[in-house]
Amino acid sequence: MGIPVWLEAVIAILLLLGALVAALGSLGLARMPDFYMRLHGPTKASTLGVGCTLLGSLLYFSVSGEGFSVQEVLITLFLFVTAPVSAHMMARAALHRRVQAVAKTTQPPRELGRGERNK
Amino acid sequence: MIDFVLPIALGLFSLSLLMNLFRLLRGPDVVDRILGLDTLNINAIAVIVLAGIAMDSRLIFEAALLIALMGFIGTVAMTQYLVRGDVIE
């Protein structure tokens, strides 16, 4: 292989870091006590973890293969644009269904705004 | 070095897929199940990318892009159904 050793080390560190962060996000999804806390794990940590993995893959295929590889950039851009949108829509659905938060939440989720309530 | 790291990363992602599956099956509310399914999609993209590195082939990334697209559309459709009671108005 024609990859320099230091670049290979960077790729390996990126892959390992991405997998660790994504596993932490999924652990948060599995273990947190209520839905609003569970929303934090996947939508922040998992996106960053998958982003690190995609960056490592981008480096690997750009150096070893033939030319720059575009698909990873597309996937990363798409994920980073759509992850906040889907998190927002899930939080709105949870508010709409009145999913209860844990009792010791200091500022419990409010009811939806006027336009939503009168439907 | 990459050959050494790749199985570890795949194992960690399989572990997180299992945890997402746990939340998908157990989730007390429908919204928890939707969140589990969405995270399952995102982690499946990462597994596909790692498989692409392991097999040294770029063709598989089109599948990852398609899965990202379908996962987002599915999440939006399900939450829209919960909020509005209808997907297409």
C-alpha cells in the first residue's frame, strides 16, 4: 500500500474515535431515564461519531484509491443537514403527545404554542 | 494499523446497533421507537462505510446514501403522522 504511516495512524484514530463516540451516544439512548434526555444522545453524539467515521473513510479512499472520493462528502453533508431537522420533528411529536419528563426536571416542557393547540 | 482498528470499530458499532434495537423493541412511547429507528439508520450508514473500507470498494457508498435518504424521509413521515394525523394533506 502506498499510504504513509502517519496518515494511516490518523485514519485509524478517526475510525476508533468515531466508533467510540457513536457507541456512547447509543448507550445514552439505551440508558437515559426519559425521552427528552434520550433525544440528546443519538442526535449529537451519534452524528459526530458517524461524521468522524466518514472523514476517516474519505481520507482513506482519497489517498489509496484513484482520485478524490465524493460520496462521503455527500453523505456527511446530508447527515449534518437532516439530523437537526429530524430531532426537532421528534421533539415536536413528543410534545404533541404529551410525553412526560422525569419528575425532578426543573423546567418541565411547556405546552405547544397557540397555533398548535387550537388544532 | 487500519486492519487492526477495523474489527474494533465494527464491534463497537454492532454494540450500538444492539442498544438501538433494545430501545426500538422496548421504548415506552411510539416516539422512543421512532428515535431508535432513526439512530439505527444512522449507525447502519457507518457500518456500511466500514464494510466499504474492509472490502476496499467504493460502490457500496451509493447504498449508504440511499439508506440515509430513506431514513430521513421515514422519520419525517412518521413524526408528521403523529403530529397531524396525516402524512400528505
